[in-house]
Amino acid sequence: MSTLNFPVMTLRQPPEFTGNVNRQKPITLHPRRRHLTLPLASNSPQPAEQKPIIELQFIGPKAGGDGKYPVDEVTEVSGEKVLRKIMEDNKLELYATYGKLMNCGGGGSCGTCIVEVIEGKDLLSERTNAELKYLKKKPESWRLACQTIVGNKENSGKVVIQRLPQWKK
């Protein structure tokens, strides 16, 4: 492994300093050098720490012409994002017509970003107070995408989400 030496400068007071603020002589600074040794990165690859991954499947709100629901698959690092941000980043439809116009932007104060958790409920965060308020008359599997954190930075697995469950009939 190679190293680089960088000089580090520290400042010290000259020996003639007496503490008198109103002196005529200007203060001269004398650098004192110390060497700092930094290791260079080696060419051999070092194993990167593997972060837990959550696999998400988003089922479309309406069946296609063949009668099957479209499925979008996404993978994300566990515990880093809420469902709303994941869906937004992957350009997946989240809001119904009213929600597109009147959503709160992820603040948890409108209740328009409803999704249904089909599989992997244990890989998601607990319901927040906002969810308890807006989803009290909805099925237990329904969540607000803006309040639901995917994973907890330690777990990994598969989560299946139904988009716009209110459209399913």
C-alpha cells in the first residue's frame, strides 16, 4: 500500500509575546511542520458492505385487455424510502383523479395516497397516527404510501402492493 505525506501547519505565538494588546511590533507567525500520513486506496477490490434489499411488486389498478393486472417490479435498499417516494421515482401511478389535484405532497394530511399491502406487511413500518386517522374505516391492509417506510435497514424480502385499491371491484 502506498502513502502520501502532507505537511500540516500549526500556528504558535512568537517567544516575545507578553500579552500586551497595544504593542507596536506586528505578530509574526512561525509555521511548525508535522507530517500527516494517509494510505492510498489499493487496486485490489475490497468487499462493500451489502445493504438489505426489499423487492417490491406494484400491481396495477386495472386489468389489461387479457384480464391480467400489470405488475411493475422495483428493488430498494431497506429502510431508506417511503412508498410514495419509490413510486414517484419509478413513475408509478399513485393517485386517483381527485388525489392528483388535491394531494398534500407527502405530508400525511390528505389521505389520497392509499395502497393495499397484499404481501410483506411485516417488512413495512407500523401505522402512523395519520394513517390511523385517515384509514380508520378502511381495511387493515390499506396504508398511506407517504407514511409507509419500506424496511427497517436490517430486514429484506418481498412486498406486493396493490395500487389504487379503491378502483378494484
